[in-house]
Amino acid sequence: MTFLSTWRLWFLLAVAAIAITYLLLQRRRRTYALRFSSSDLFDSVAPKRPGLRRHIPAAVFLVALATLVVGFAQPARQVRVPRERATVIIAIDVSLSMKSTDVDPDRLTAAQAAASRFVEELPPTLNVGIVSFAGTASVLVTPTTERAPALAAIDGLRLAESTGIGEAIFTSLDALTNAPADATGEPPPARIVLLSDGETTVGRADADAVDAAIDADIPISTIAFGTENGTIVYDDPRTPFVETDPIRVPVREDNLRTIAEQTEGAFFTASSLEELEAVYSDIGSAVGFEDVNREITDWFVAAGLVLLALSAGFSLLWFQRLP
């Protein structure tokens, strides 16, 4: 057992002082009575004296005070509590092709809106993590049941060069597989939701990442943003005043569909987002346990009140007065 406010235990010294004072007064009272009275007279007037019984209400009263002081110090004990461990990782493409306006108002903004809506609609017990990727991938939010950090990360996404879908999958898998196993040694159930326009240009191959996801038994659901007519204008910072021709950035639905099918995930397009709940509807549950300190102040307060009541009861029963 631990105490959340250890300093309050110093009040036990006050209880100890009361106990010592009581003992001293009882000793003084006995000495005074013997000095000025005859023991024979006591025996004739009060042949059945209470003896040690007269100290019981006071003793119970002092124990009650000590118990209440311990409760005042906020005692806590370590308990194992269940914690939901099922997790969804949302990986969002922030490559330059995502600024194409073939999806209103543009691919990235539409992806942000879809990801935010998905996070808001997730069951509250599921953990969610956020990964962003362009040429490299990074975990913006580690899996948590808190929704505010995930929504803030999604809102703060910024475009960058190149696309590495394989890197995004590997990074998402790392975030999931590093989670501790449950009591049976099994990893928690998990899903990856990948939002992209679908073409890898750098980093590890998509096929290698898919194989890793299959080995980990983690489905990847993909969402394609864009059309065959998507274009962007690349502004080269080295030649800021030179106009460039639009660059075609057609969506690669086939690649994203293949990733989903091979990992037993689901494939969606920007026009079919209403079906996103299928991604997590069958994810199941993985309840793990964690050790936390749980306050048990009420136990001591209840015990203290019971002892106070006993002290009062004994005193009224035997001496017709409160202690």
C-alpha cells in the first residue's frame, strides 16, 4: 500500500499525543484516588468496578482517529485493470501529388477530412495512431484512445516530396508490432488504413511491405484519392519565376486495390467513404491489463466511522455517557 499524501501521516503524532495524555491522566487519577481514599471504602461502595473495561471506549476512539488520519493521507493500492489494446493505424500520404485539385477541394484536404471523420467515428475503446508519409514515413501519434492528438496531427499535415507507400506500411507495422503482447503471448488485433493516390517512387518496395503485413497478420485497408486526370504544377524553388507545365498525377487505384486484397483488407475510393466502418467493425477486442494505483480512502473512512460508533456505543452501554 502507498499513500498519495504521505505528509498527512504526521497527524498520527497528534493521535499519539492524545493517547499519552490519556494514560498520564489515568495514572494521575489513580494515584490521587489512592492517596485520599481507603481501598476498603471503595470495595464496600463499588464492589463491581469496571476495571479495564472503562478504557475500551477510549482505546477504540483512538484507533478510530488513527484510522481516519490514515484515510486522510489518501492510501492507494496497486491493482490490475483491463485496458483495450485493439489498434487502428491511419497512414496518410502527404506527397506533392496530393495537392491535385481533381478531388474537391484537393486530394490532401479530402484525405484529411476523411481521416478526421474516421477517427471521430471509431469506437471509443479502440486505440488509434497516425502516420504521415512522403519520401519517408513517421509516426505522428502513437496508438492511444485519446482522439484530440490524432485530430490535431491530421489537421497539421503538410506536403513533402516523393512517395513511399512501402515505408508507410513498414512504419505502421513497427508502431503496431512493438505493442506488448497480451497474457497469452498474442499481439493485439490491429488494422492499417492507408490513404494515398497510390504510386511509390522511393523507399522499400510495396511488395516487401505487403509480405511483412501478411506475416504479421495485419490487414491493410486502402483509400484512393484522385482521378486519371489529376495534375499538379511543380514550383521549382531554384527557378521561382519560370512557369512550368502541369504534371500528370493519375491515381493508381490498381496498386492500392492489390495491397488491400493481398492483406485481406478493404479497398475504398474517395466516393465510397461511407463504407469505412467496415474497416473496424470486425477488429474484435484485445483486453490487456496494466497496474495502476487506486485510491482506497473510503475504506479507511468507513472503518473510522464504524470504530467511532463502537466507541460511543460502548461508552453509552457501560457508563451512560459519550467518551
